Amino acid sequence: MEMQPGQMAYDRASTVFSPDGRLFQVEYALQAIQMGGTAVAVTYDGGIVFVAYRNLPVSSLAESGSIEKSFAIDPGLGCVTAGLIADSRVLVEFLRLEAQRHRITFGEAAPYALLGHSLGTHLQQFTQFGGTRPFAVSLLLGGFSGEGLPGLIELDPSGATIGWKAYAIGRNRRAVADFLEEKLPPSRNEEAAFKLAVQAVAEGSPTPFPAEALDAAILEPEKELRRLPTAEVGRRVAGLPFIGPAERANRPAK
């Protein structure tokens, strides 16, 4: 992000607006998210597919599966994240606690839209009070309506919430979102949604990349998020041109 004249006077805290109405700390958080891997969610008739690119550890001693980008929240609720992993774990824990509070209080699963707005309020508070910084994380929160229809909510460091049929966050998200808008069919099954999500991640990530660089998961109504093992991901993406040999990148995980 290029510095503008006078910007330094307004980027010291997330609570100070610049004269042109910008919160620079929020914009910096969005820039940090762009440095992470691309994450995509695609709804289909009966579920949601989450796929995220993760930078593999430098050391061959590390377990690539320990780098999580998709998270289970509650049966029928899950999310995928892009940005700082440590920040994402804090927000996932917030969602899990909110989901359990709702279940204990009302005896039912929390609506995903309600959880999304609760998290949006939480994120917004970190842009309004001194002594804090915005979370450098974007999320795609997925769930199901009372009729069993899948839905997604995107959340970013500003606390804004937007609903989508399919969307991307992280590196090159605008180009990936344009790809999804162009390629998304009116109706799709799990296999078509999975293939589209992987192709979309490839649009925003270095290629070719090995199957173990993908964190893939499937969410179905009233079921826990199912993270796909590397072997299954490899089988599903076999033959795709952007899948390369299993080699480790010389860069830290994000």
C-alpha cells in the first residue's frame, strides 16, 4: 500500500479516521490477509465445499495437516479462513462458544446468519476502541437455513458481513471471485462444487502445487464438518494440470 502525504498522522490507531474517511489500520489488516493463501467456499445442492491453499512447512519434519484453514463450529456449521492463523483460532473459538450458548439457551442449533452477525459485531468492536488492533483474518462462515438450504457469510476485519453463493478470500480474491462468478453453474453437485473450488484456488495461488497444499472440507446439514485427508484430496484432484509433485516451499506457513 503506497503511503499518501499526511497518512502517518492517521494510521497510529484504529479509532482515528483520516480526512478522507479511511481507517488505515483496517486497510493494513486487509493487506496482511492478502499475503496469506487463497480460500474458497462453494455451495451446492445439499452442502458446502471449503478449499484453501496453505503454504507447506519448510521442514520435512513438520506435519502439513497441522496447518488448519477449515474449522468445525457445530453440526451444520463450519468456516474457512485466510490471514493470520493465530488470529483465526481466536475467532473460531468465539464462534464455537456463541454456538454452544445458543444451543444451551434455546435448545437448538444457532442459525449461521445470527452467528455471522455476532462475529461481525465482535470484529467491529476492535476498530472502535483504543488499545486494540483489528484481526488480520477474513472468514467464510457456512451453514444451512431451516429448509436445509446452504449459505455463506463473508466477514472481514471491518466487521462487514455479506452473504454469498460462492466466494473467495485471501490472495488475489478479486480475480478468484471473478472466476467463480463466470464459472459457477446454476445448479451443481458436490463433485462439481469441489472441482470448481480447487480450480478457483489455483487461480489465486502459485501453480503447480501438490495436493497436500490443499485444506479441503465438506459441510452437510446437521453433520460435523468433514475435513478430507490428503489421500482423498489427491485422488479427487488427480490429473488436474495445476497439481504438481509433493515438494515443500521455502517460506513460512500463513
